Amino acid sequence: MSASARSFALLVVFAILTDGSLLSAQELLQLDPGREIVCVERADGTTVRMQCDPGAKRCLVAQARILRNGEASGLVPQKLNVCVSGEPGVYERLLNEGYSMVPALLETPPGYTRDELGRVFQSSFDLRSRMHLGVYELLRFDAPEGFETLRHSLVLDTLSVVDVYDQWDRRRHRHRFLQARLVLAPLEIDALLYSYDRGRTGEEPAFWITTFIGGPRRFDVPIRLGGGISLGRLHYRRSDAGDLMLLDLIDTRINWEFYQGPQLENYALVRVGAGAGLRHMEGTGASLAYLYPEVGLEAAWVLGGRGLTHIGLDARMQWGWEPSARRTWMFGTAGMSIERILIAISDQPISLFVQPHVRYTQIEVAGLDGLDYRVLAGGRLSFFVPTRPSLEQAGH
């Protein structure tokens, strides 16, 4: 590994461990967005925003304009609360009464940071709700041949997700749609039209049992069961026997979340489902319907308060059965990923994404039988990313 590559790797590890906390601007006192703010014009004509404590005879004072070269400019800072207009001359009156005027930062909404110049920028991100575009390098080799079959390819992908926790019904609703991943050589396409999963806390029982022996009694079964559905999941690849297409038209599933973090943001689940689809092979001129059961394992974690680092785990195995041909086949994938936001351009984050995974295919008619190992590494540009909800609720 070259010195530059080692330095970059150490920088990424350092960023993950610190969660960006050591990269923030110098700490200053700041106006409290939860308290009343008074806007005051001083004798020199500049406008400031103030919060005063009569008991301590102290006022926090922040410039109401963006600073340029130490002077107030004509630019109004963004994301400010509505203020109350102060009486003319109140600033000078408070000075004469012995109040100390302490320089402070302007108030900042949850999930944002404001620097000493008055500029505001997003500093926490909820990557569970966004649209992203990704570009990666893919390294892959087949088993059991090993590294003799090592090859690489360019990969492009896109995904839109909306992941929301409902405070009223204490459920987390996970929507995933318009997902596509394109491997350029040899050509592979994995795509998904729409998927929905609902997670529930264990506080409300999934079901209960009532007995009528010696009087009615209810026994709750607090298992964390949720459900899900997918529409239009596609896998397409080129093989020596011809192009293969597997199109899962619809599947439904039951999810057991055996681990849940606060508000179900972090979770680990086992799923069992079933569905129906169509398989098409180049040259056959026909598409055969199939039914399938499927089992899977999925987990996701967010590291740090700002939501800058995400770790994911996803594995599934599908057993297809074609009634018309009395044929069976198997298709499965398993992988783990880590994503870390490194920079943001106008609050649109750019992240590093790494995903080692393995794929197993046993489809005799397509001449596919075996494992191939893959490592995906590259960058993602995300759009429409909100601040992390837990930070908003905590008021940080």
C-alpha cells in the first residue's frame, strides 16, 4: 500500500472514531433557540440579537449579519428564529446599568452548526431518508478458482429511501423505491421498483392468548413482529448459456426484529417470505413462472450522534420452483457495508461506501453453479437528506 493510500485510510478511521467532533469550529456561547430573542439597533447603526439574564446582569450578543473581515456585511444569516424588536437605545441603557455584553453565536436549529461568522451549515444527517447516486469500483473472483479469476468493473447505482418513525403508533415505516445497480462488464442489473417494511416495538404485543379456564385471562406475546412487501425486484446477468432474467413480481414477508435500538433506528431482524415471479433465458423464447420461499437476515446501525457513519448487513436465500418445467434453482447473496460521510457540498453529503459480499447461484439451465466473491468501493452523492431525527428530538 502506498503512503498516500495509508494516509487516506488513517484519515477515514480517524473520522469514524471522532464522528467529526474534533473538526468543529471553536466553541462559543450561543443564543438559545428555545428562548425569546430581542433584536436591537445599536447607536452605531448595527443590529444585534440578544438574550439577557437580569439576575446575572449579562447579555449574550450576536451580530445579526454575516461577518466579512470582522465587520457586519449586508448578508442576513439563514435559519434564524423570529425576534422581538427592542426599544430604541436599550443596548446603551443596559451597558450603563452595568450589564456585561458577551459575544455569542446566533441561534441554530437542531442538526445544524453555526460558525463565528454567522454562517450555518448542516452537521447531522439521516441517511435513511435520501436519494443517492453512486460510482464504485468492483473487484470480484469466482470460487474455487480464487484470485486467478480476479477481474474488476465499473458500477453505478441509485436508490431512494424514506425511513420514518411514527411517535403515535410507535412504528418505523421503511420505504425503498427506484433502486438500481448496474455492473458494466460483464453486464449485470439489480433493480427494485418498491419495497415497504414496518417495524414495531415490543411494548405492544403482536398477539395475545385468552384462556377461559377458571375465569378469562389474557397472556400477551410481546414478540417484535412486523411485515413487508416488495414489488418488481429484478436480477439480470449475462452468462455463457445466454442472458438470464429473474423478475420477482411480488413477495410478502414477516420480519422478527430480535434487536431494536431507540426509535427502531438500529435494528437486526430475521425475515421469512414467499413470492412469485418470471424467469427468462435468452434463446428460449418463453418466460416461465416460478414460486419461491425466501429467508433473510438484515441489520443496520448508526454510529455517533451526527449520523455520519452507517453499518449495514443484508443476506437472503431464495429457492425458486417452476411448476411448468418441474425445475428448482437457488439464488442468494450476503454482504456487509460501511458508509461514512466525508464532506458535504451545500449540505449535500458525499460519502465513502465499502461493501464486501458474496453471491451464490445454482441455476442449471443457465450454466450457473457456484460462489463469487465481490468487494465494492466508491463514493456516493446524496440529495434531500434531512437532519437526524434523534438530534432534533433531543434538542442538540
